[in-house]
Amino acid sequence: MISHQMKDASNTPTQACGHTLLLACAFLVTPWVTGAEPEATDPAAMHVLPGFNVELLYSVPRDQQGSWVSMCHDDKGRLIVSDQDGGLYRITPPALGSKDPTRVESIDLDIGHAQGLVYAWGHLYAVTNSKAHKGRGLYRVKDTDGDDRFDEVTLLKKFPEEGGEHGPHAVIVGPDQASLYVIVGNQTTLVDHQKTRPTPVWGEDLLLPRIYGNGFMRGTLAPRGWIAKTDPEGATWEIIATGFRNEYDAAFNRHGELFTYDADMEWDVNTPWYRPTRVCMVPSGAEFGWRNGSGKWPDYYPDSLPPVVDIGPGSPTGVCFGYGARFPEKYQNAFYINDWSYGKLYAVHLRPDGAAYSAHVEEFITGSPLPLTDMVINPKDGAMYFAIGGRRTKSALYRVTYEGRESTVPAPLMTGGEDQRAIRRHLESFHGRQDPQAVPTALPYLGHTDRYLRFAARIALEHQPAASWQELVFSETNLQSRLTGLLALTRVGSPELKPRLLEALNALSWNTLSREQQLDYLRVYSLTFIRMGEPSDPEREAALATLNPLFPTQDRFQNVELCQLLCYLQSPEAAAKSVLLLEGAPSQEEQIDYAKSMRLLRTGWTEDLQKRYFAWFVKAAAYRGGASFRKFVDAIKNDALSMLNDGQKVAMKDILEAEPSIQSPLEAIAARSFVKEWSASELQRALSTSLKKGRDFDKGRKVFGEAACFSCHRFDGEGGALGPDLTSAAGKFSPLDLLESILEPSKVVSDQYAPSVFTMENGDTVTGRVINLGSDNITVNVNMFDPNGNVGVDRKKVVSIEPSKISMMPEGLLNMLEKDEIMDLLAYVLSRGDRNHPMFQ
């Protein structure tokens, strides 16, 4: 039942009732009170979009009410929240404009530790992620006698006991208003289920053995990170999608499409398999390719789906759409996502794009510290409510309202993409079941230009007996249809089909395929061996005759896939070609890809090639990355050493025992000869003429690496994560703006990447970016060139936090470059990595 004792904000030592601020201001100094429990972050210390108002409603006493991590609203506009390690509370917020206190009631039942809450059909549903109560599972909480007090708890479905912070999370109501969707991270195996929309042929699907770093979740195999659908009684279960790392929450838009915000693995930063936090649309049957260690699939694999948009490093928590908010139309339609570690609440603006969506992202609310956990739009007052807390950090409840001049009338339904979505859903209707109409319906869409339609058609096909459609695939003349159909056969076809699959692949002409189709082709080739077994000697020779002439290409990702395939096939040509690519690759990510594939290559080596290959490990000692980075590189080297005999080790003793030259990226560029202290005005004259045509793509990419840009910035799927992703810079900056931001990085410091200055009791200061929070400790990165360059700050000894006016990006990075190199660099960034851009013609 709900306790009769009510606490209100006026009775807590950290109450801030009615504190509001119309925020169109800058990021202000954060007051910090030393002592046993810090104050809740003041709204005045947050940066909020102009016109929006943030109000601190309640500062949670940690010792009595814990740290809140999930939230929902009931049919009366009250909020229900859960302590991560304790019970549930019901909150009655004051009316808008009122100075009444916030009322907080304890729900005195054997239920809590909930990471997901939703109120539906007059009941409360909770997903618990703890061994408390009756263990991890989906619970229903009822008011059986109508007295407005919950009095009954029922465990509807017990989940597998694996869990932790990557276990069961959110529960939401489906768009049919008659079902529930449960969101679960990658530490929990699939729940017992009656149906699955992804084709149930789970596999790691890795051509070469993976490597592990620090070993987190070592041995965890697919399928992990899943979303399932169930009924209000929790009786029947259907798997909707898999392949996430740790998606904490999800929400449906008004088109009935599901979206989530998935986590990165921060230990992977600066490796080729690092995947930033990302917003994903989750259609029926989706697979997103998370695998442990180095096994994460790249976005271009056709047997998976890509994100709608990458966000960057962070720690995803609650999400919601802005429907029902008394906000301007743009913000009613926004998809809001919380980043716990960096203290950022983003507004993701989606727009229909074929059968799916594209997006752009803006910061809605930011603060430091601001460990965001969950948020809801309350239909009773049209306000957004968000909570901070988690991991026993200071918790508080806030309300966001709009006080600007734009209209807040309910937004109309967003239009666009209706026909494509209708086709996709018709194809999805065949997922998880056999139907004689599935094959004739799906086949025409295997070759569609829309990746989501091809994916939906292939999953529909894979749920039908392969014998009913395999001959149609082998006789298909459309190149894309043929590739998609062959992909399906590698997954569900009989192993006896391997010779025919290889014959079909060898018969395709590489030059008739688009770049995307060429990547599909290489993935299908790999899957044929992964799923159907190693090649026979004749099959190997035929494959080498086909693939050797293709390698290398001008495409970085095609080269990675070809290198992997040829090393798997033990091509005598692979060593010489791959070492050249290793030595010439501008980014450490690309270099690691080649080094990883070559580590188990036994053929084609000369003493010179072996020395050049192992010399790379001396160079790589200076590279920096996440917490697992060094162990990944060491694992590659150890595997490669296992391929050497004693005589080879003696011949390379000097290289194998060489002392690494530990040189930071800044020291590396500083070692170049000084050219000139360039000014924007001096280079501006060249921008109007030098960027029109005649630039060199490969030199631009090389300079991007040599100027240490890859160390901090992600670009076209590779690079660091501590600076902004520059892939979309062309859509945000003019050539002059981009040039000035490089020459004078502190002229305008982005709130998203601005460091914070922590002033301590003893007068010391620590400057860096907050990357993680604990109950009494803040982890701060103090070196953007080293993702693992972190220090701990004792929050009880912090006097104040304020934004730094100095960028963490150093000045003078262009002073070691010639003018043509600068122009090639700018062209490379402004082209978004497209070597066919007119600037390179």
C-alpha cells in the first residue's frame, strides 16, 4: 500500500521549491556544497535552449529515498519513480506557477529496484533488475479495491538471472495500446518466448577469431541486447530485435515506429570496432550487430541495420518523444535522449527518409554534473519532467516548461515516407511465420534501393523454407536482388549449397557493382565460409583467383574486408599488399584492422615483410585509446608471435626487443618542420579558388591523420571520440568557419565539448571533461589525446565547477603544414569523406 506518511520538498534540507529561471543564458558557475551530501544541480548552472524554463521540484535525500533511475506518470498526472537500490515513490508535483511543495509518498510494497516503469490499463508495470523481491522480471502492481493505493504485486515473467547494469531495463506500451515492449541489455539471455521476428539462426558470424581486451563479459554470445513484445498478462512473448549493447529505454513515434538509444563500449575507443552511442530505429526482425570484444559488426554489414544517427561517447538512459508537451512544434516531435555520464539531454529531430528516418541532433539541456536517468512528458500539464541520479549519486526531480513566443498548439502528424513504410510493414507481416504469399511478395524487394526494405524482404524470405525460393535466387538477374538472396541462403540454406554459392559469387563482375554492393559481396563471401564451412582446396583456389586481383582498392572499408578474406584464405599475396596498406594508413584504426587480420597469416612472408610488420608494434606503442586498447594491441602481437618459429624470432630480435618510442600525437606533429604561423586572413584568399577542384583526397586523409585529427575526432566511421564528429562539419561550417575553428579553437568553445574547471578546497584546479560519476567521485578526462587519461575528483572536496573558456584542442596544428596540405585537409573534411566530390575532380 502507499504509506500515509507524506514527505514534501519543504521538509528536506536541500529543498528548492519554486526555483525557476528562464534560460537563454550561458553556462554559469555551478555552486557546490561540501559535506556528506552535495546539493542538487541548480537550474541556473544548466545550459538550456532559449525560451525553456527549468525548475527544481525536489532534491532527493539520498539516505532516506536513494537515487532515482526510472519514472512514469499515472492517469492523474502524478509521477511514480524508483530508487535504483530501493523502493518506489509516488509524486504529486505542484501546479504550474504554484509555490506549493512537491508531495512524495512511499509505496510500501515488496517492489522496487525498477529500471523500467509504465502505468497502463489502471495498473503499474515494473521491470526490476535485482535479485531482490522475486528476482529480475516483469511485475504488475495493482490497486485491487479502488482506494488509490497499490496493494498487490504479481510477478508476470521471471527473467534469466544474468543482469547487472546491462540487464532488464524499460517497459513501454506498444502502439496498439494492447501490448507491452520490454527492453533488455546484453547481460541477459533471451527470455523464454513463443515467436521470434529475427530469423532464429543466431551466430557470431566472425570470419577470424576475435580478440578481447580487459575481458568484460568474455564468452558472451549472440543473441544479446534484445527487445521483446508481450501481452498485459505477460503470458506470450515475441522477440522483436536483437544485437544491442545496452539500450536502456525506447519509445514509439506517432507513425508506430520504435526508437532506442544504444550504448557504446568506452573501453574500445580508438579501435576500429568502437561504436559511439547511437539512436536506432528498431523495425521488426532487426539485428544491430553487437558482439563482444573486437567482434562488433561494422554498420555496412547487410545482415544488420545501421543507426539513424551516431551521438558520440556517453551513457544512454531514459528516452521519450515530446508528444503532449506544450512546446513549439519542432520540440513536440523531437525524440529526447538522456546521456548520464556527460550530463546531456539531447533533442533528436527525426525526418522520414525512405522506409526509415534520418536525423539531426541538438543539445536541449546540459549541466555538469547532471547524471540524467529518466524523463516523461506529463499530459496533465504539458511539461517535461526529468530525474537525475543513479549509482548512488545525488538525485533530484526537475520540470521543464516553455515560456517563449512560439505557438504550442498540438503539432500535426509529420508527413513523408508513408508509402515506403507501408511496404516495409507488409513485408514485416511475414516475419516469424510461414506463408505461401511471402516469397512472391518479398522477392521483388530484395533489390530495392532502400536498405530497410531489402532487410525486411530478406527476413520475410528467411522465415520460409529455403527450398521454396533458392532456385529463384540463383536465377535472379538483378545484381542487388541476387546479392541479397545469396546473403539469405548463407544464413538459412543447406551447407550443400556452398559450391553453388561460391560459383555464383565468382561469376559476378566486381566492376558492375556499386561501392555498397561491393561491400555486400565481400560480406556474403565471408558468410559463406563462416556459415557453411572452410573451403576445399579447389574452392580456395577459385576464391583466390577472384579476390586477389581486387586487392587493394581505393576504399578503406573494402580493403579491410578483402584483407580479412585473403588472410583467412592464406593468400600468398596478402602479406606484401597488407603491409603496404598498414604502413600507409593514416589512422590507427585502419592500421589496427590490417594488423589484426595479418596476425594469423602463415604464407607469403619474407624476412623484410615480417620486420616491417613487427616494426608497426613499436610505432603502435605511442597510440592511445580506451581502457582495453593496450590489451587489444598486445593480443594482436602475441598471436602474430605465435606464427613465428625460433629462427624467425632470432632474425627479428632487434625489432622484437626494441624500446618503443612513446610519442604523443602532439609530439608527432611537432616533429615536422615548422612551415609558418598561418592566419585566417592569409589563407582566406585561397579558399575561394583552391577548393573548387583539383584537390587530392588521399593527401587530405593522410594530413588528417598526421595533424592528429583522428586522435580526437571521429570522421567517416573512424577516429577518436573525445572531440566532435567531423563527418557532418560540411553541413555546419563554411570553409572559412572551419578554418577559423582550427586556427583559433578557443574562439568559440562548443558547450557539448567544453571542459569544466573544478576548484578544490585546497585551491587546486582540475580541468577536463566529466566522463563518469559515482556517489562520491567524478571521473574527469584531462587529455583529449588519451581517452584513458582520466583522474578522479573527490566531489566532497569540490568548491565550484565552471566552464573553461579554453578549448582542449591545441592551437598551432596547421603551422607544420604547407598551404596545399591545408587545402587538401579542408577539402577532405568538407567532402564528408567522399572521394568523388567535385573538389577532387
